[in-house]
Amino acid sequence: MDAILDYDQGAPVTLYLDDLRVRHLGECRYDSPLSEMLTTKQTSPHYVAEGDRVLLEDTVSMLAGHDVPPEQVPSFEGAGPRKKIYFDPSSVTAGILTCGGLCPGLNNVIRGLVQELAVHYKVKRILGFRNGLRGLTSEYREDTVELTPDHVRDIHNAGGTILGSSRGNQDPDEMVDSLVEHGVDVLFVIGGDGGMRAATCLSKAIEARGLDISVIGVPKTIDNDLPFTDQSFGFQSAFASAMDFISSVSVEAAASPNGVGLVKLMGRHSGFIAAYAALAANGADIVLIPEIPFTLDGPDGLLAYVEQHVRKKGYVVIVLAEGAGQELLEEPDLAHRNGKATDASGNVKLGKIDDLLKERITDHLTAVGLAPTMRYIDPSYAIRSVVANAYDSVYCLRLAHAAAHAAMAGRTEVAVARWRRRFVHVPLSLMTSRRNQVDPDGDLWMSVLETTCQPAEFGAQREREKVPSGFC
């Protein structure tokens, strides 16, 4: 099979067509209740017909590099209903759980799954496992809730998740025991990278026992850092909410002598929320993200630029992704601010870059006779707990439909995602194979630089050609 290169993070990764194939539990022998709807469907700009595939690459130059027949070009299986399904709906028990951090749209996905399974597939029993993967442990496996269309009718009007969530690793065999005890045939795991890793381990444990249980992932993260998806659900709602905080801190900074507005947003490894919220608010002067290292001192450092901005404009507004500038905390005298410890999911806790910036900016401006008025906001939990906006509400519903179709058709160890604006099946192993990050040489970051007028770099941290000191 021909190989391709994927450049999501700037480092090429070789993939093959077989890497993109999804696992099936077996032959689909039952007529789908949606089969009549599909009889005349053909692939179009708005629909991918059953059996067709969605190309991984989307430019002429990329496709020109493949000297193979079209059917061998790397591609994803299209998502959606099938004419034949694997499970007999009348005997199916479905399970749903949400895990990891909160994200706008979790209740929308739960609601969409329940409605699709109960109304269209006539599934009689749908269980919600409480508090994430913990709900599949022997201690908590009886803490379930029966989900019906009546139960979930209005849950999309609330943020968070009606099932609760948790972090932490659980024993795969113990979780399989819980699924067997409850007679679960299909399990939907709504989670981030940790949830997708857990779903992969769970699928492997199920396969090792030779069980017919489908595991479908619905990936979520407000950081938008999962690969092989155009955009994670909840991301748009989150950055729209973050935009309001940037606007508020801009007003505060502008009304204060030598005002310095600092907004810290989520973004452990990826700066998408900071970038998009800054573009939407159009009030940020500086955006700092994990993908672009920066220095504080020197004529080209951040502090000098902040001083220059305050002198010229009277105030400055900085949008900070939580994972930015972590390299600055590696210095020995800043060890007390360095995270290093890990959370329940195994993620390294981030150092307190916001505290460092507040201190250093205050000290620097005071030393040059511009004693600042600091206005600081950290709306991290606020933006992830909001109700999904209209766009995300629709997106979540469509992901839920795709997940239900995938499960009933006997797909397993697979996530549903939207790629190149088509809904597709992505092997779970790929969903956790790397991170989606802001490309420093991509058009999104270029738009940020054009909007903020900030330099492409604060200090010479990346080995690249010399860049202009600013765009404005």
C-alpha cells in the first residue's frame, strides 16, 4: 500500500491505507430500520454513500504523489447508516459514559445517542454509567441510570453532563466484567485523549475474550488538540465564551493607568482556544501559545514589547494559553512554580506561568516608571461548563447519529469524527497517536499575527529565517 505524510504537528508521519481501516465484529445480517432511506443515496458534496471512502489528503500536489489506483489512496471509511446492521436492535443493550474534563455539548451527545438508538433503532435498554470509567469498576458498576427519550429530552439546555465524569485509569478486565454483567452490547465512550486511550484498552480486552461488544468513541476536548478531526465538539462554544472575557478585560485595562489585561485560557499543549478567542474578540495585543516559545528579557523579549505597547497605547491586553512559556519555568530559581506532578489522568501539572508573567511585567513596568494596573482573569472552568451554542448543538447531534450507526453496524475500536467536512470512522489508535497543534507556519497563526500586530517571535527561540519584528 502507498504511504502518505501527515503534517498536523510539523513532523511527518508515515501512514498507510491499512492504518485507516476500522475493525468489524462480523457480517451484517439484519436489515437496518433506515434501509429504505438509503436506497437512492449516492455520493455528493453533501453525502458519502455506503462503501465510498473519504480521502485523507485534499490537495492536488499531495494526491499527485501517489502512483496507485484511487481505491488504494489513503482514506477513511465514511460514517452514516448502513442498509444492513450487525446487531438485532430488539436484543441490544447500550451503555453510555462521559469521562475527563467537562466540555460544552456532552449532554447534547448523550441526548442524540439516546434518541437515535431508541427512536430509530428501537433499542429497548440504554444504560448510563455514572462518573466516567469509574462507573465500570466493581465498586460502582451498579450505579447506573436507565436513559430514555423522556429522560434526556431537555438535558441539552444545561452544561456539564448528567452522567458525571471522572479522571483516572481503571482496570480493563474489571470494566469488561461490568459490561458482561449488565449485558452491554455497544458502549459509547465520550471523552478526550485519556478517554480514547481507555476505550482502546477496553476494546483490546474485549477482543481478547472473544466477546461481541462494540466500543465507539466520541472524541471531545475544548483544547481542540485531538488529531484527524476538523474540530472537536464544544470548541466553538468554549472560545465564544472566552471571547467575552477578553472583551471585558480589554475594557478594564483601557480604563486603568498603564493597564495590563491578562486572560489565561485552557490550552495545555495547543493554543487553539487562545488563538480563536483572540481573533473573535479582536481586542488582544499579544497572544502566547505553547507552540511558540518566547523569552522575557532583552530588546526583542516580551517585557520590552509590553513596555513599548503601554507607552504607545496606554495599556496592553495579553491572551495566555495555560501551556505557554513552560520552558521559562525550567530555570532553577523558578522550580517552585514548575508543575512536574501529575494528575489522575497522568498529565503533568503545568507550572504557574501566569504568576510569573504578572510578577515580571509588574516589576519591569514599575522599574521604567510605568507602574501598572494589573487586570487578570482565569475563566478556564467557566468556558468549559457553558451550554453548547447552536453550532455545537447541531455538531454534537450529528456525531451522536454517526456513533449510533457505527455501533449498530458492528464497527468497534473506532471513533466518529468529521474530516474535510465529512463524517468518518477513525481507528481509536489514531485518535491518540499525536496531537493537533497550531502550526507556527500555518494560516491560523498568520491571522493572529496580522490581527494583533505582535512580532512573530519574542526572542530567537526557533531555528528559522529572520522574521519581521511586527506586522503593523
